[in-house]
Amino acid sequence: MKLFDLGFEPEEVIAHPRHQAAQVGLVPLIERVRACRSPQDGYELQQDCFDIFSKWRNTATPSAGR
């Protein structure tokens, strides 16, 4: 489900449980990006994001049609 997929209203997408769950982690991520003061800070943030994505990817159930 994407914001502009045919058959879905933006309100439906925004109210979807996955979207709501993602919002919880968004503010801390933005704060971490803003706190980066050096390339090393950015690298560490990037590695943390890769780790989180890898864990999510390994536990996510495949969507139909993929």
C-alpha cells in the first residue's frame, strides 16, 4: 500500500497500523540525523539503520506478488 496507489485514499494509508508504527521511530531518527557533527557520526547512524533494516527484512513476511 502506497500513498498514491489506486483504490486507496491518503487517509487510509496514513491510518494503516504499519504507517502508525513507523511514525514512532521517525522522530528519534530525525533527531539523530540532526545531531551528526562528523562523517563518523553519519557512518555510525548509517550502520545502525542498516542493522535495523536487516533485522526487519529477516522477520517481515513476504507480500503477495513479490
